Amino acid sequence: DTEVTQTPKHLVMGMTNKKSLKCEQHMGHRAMYWYKQKAKKPPELMFVYSYEKLSINESVPSRFSPECPNSSLLNLHLHALQPEDSALYLCASSQDRQAKLFFGSGTQLSVL
Amino acid sequence: QKEVEQNSGPLSVPEGAIASLNCTYSDRGSQSFFWYRQYSGKSPELIMFIYSNGDKEDGRFTAQLNKASQYVSLLIRDSQPSDSATYLCAVKVDNFNKFYFGSGTKLNVKP
């Protein structure tokens, strides 16, 4: 089983809204990631959690707030987003040593 | 300086031909190399990974790694229209949970 589950699949929000993206994996992976992908661009790393601790923050604006409640779950809290934040948000996980990165199906976010 | 470079394409090949996709990387500390396929509007799907110099084959796909020249390639034999997608090369520098992605090569397989 190489499944990473993301919800919701689509999200439309206004600039004053607060919403959360959710991600779950049951592969026992100890590293979990948030990526942002704009159309025709490669995935852009936002955050990495390793063993439930934030290990990498790629200078992401504070309107994006990650949370890792346990080793299987990863959330991304969104607040006061801008229209330019509209993108496909991808969650991924990897086993620390084996290093293969598995993506979820993504959340297509539109900010109005 | 880009960490991972790919020709953006599009690369057009006829059905049944071999498609050859290339990728170069800059960090000599890179140890793990991956190819992802991404259909429009979908998430990247891992199709090949390679850790050692040489070739690795899986069905119609062959990954080739040359660490001395710092390049990775993907060959797709007997290309099918369903192979039409963007192919992303990714490189991981060991000891860091950070994957560097190339900008992707768009492949069109014409029936």
C-alpha cells in the first residue's frame, strides 16, 4: 500500500477565510512534506516534518501554518491567503532512509 | 543556479518508438534519483528510482545513471499515447529530507 490520502480534493476560499488541508498516510513513513505546484511548474517544497518535528521551512509566509498531530497525519492551516496562492497543494511522505517520495492526489486550491 | 535541469520539450515521438528523457544535476552529493510521471491536473506518480551507476529496467522503462557526468536518463520503449505526460526528474541529497525537482519534460506520443 503506497497511498497518501488528501482532503479535500478541491477548495475555493475567500481571502478572509480560514481553512485546513489534511493528509494521512499509513505506510509508517516518518517524513511528511507539503509542496505547492503552480501550472506547468515543478513542485515547490514548503515544509518537511521528520519524526513529527518541523525540520524544513522554506521561508513560507506565515499565512500557511503546518501541523503534524502524529506520525500519520499532516495538516496545513490556511488563513488570509492571496489570489496568487491558488495552486495544487501536494502532500507527500517518505521512509527516512529508503527515500522514495510518494505523493497524495493533491488539493486544488482557488483563492478568490 | 538550478539544482536539476531538464529540457522542457515538448518531446514528440510516434507510437511504438523509444522516448529518451534526460536530466542533469549539480550536487555531487546526490545519491538517490527518481523519475515521476505527471498527467495534467494530477499529482506526480513515481515510476522509476535508481541509486547506483548503470541501468535499471522495469517493464518498458529503463533508468540510466552516470554519476561522473552527473546525468540521469529515462528511456521508454514501445511508447504509447497513454505515456503522454510531463516527466519530472528528482534528486535527493542524502542526509537531508529534501528532494530537488527539475522543471519537467513534456512528452507527446502520437498515434
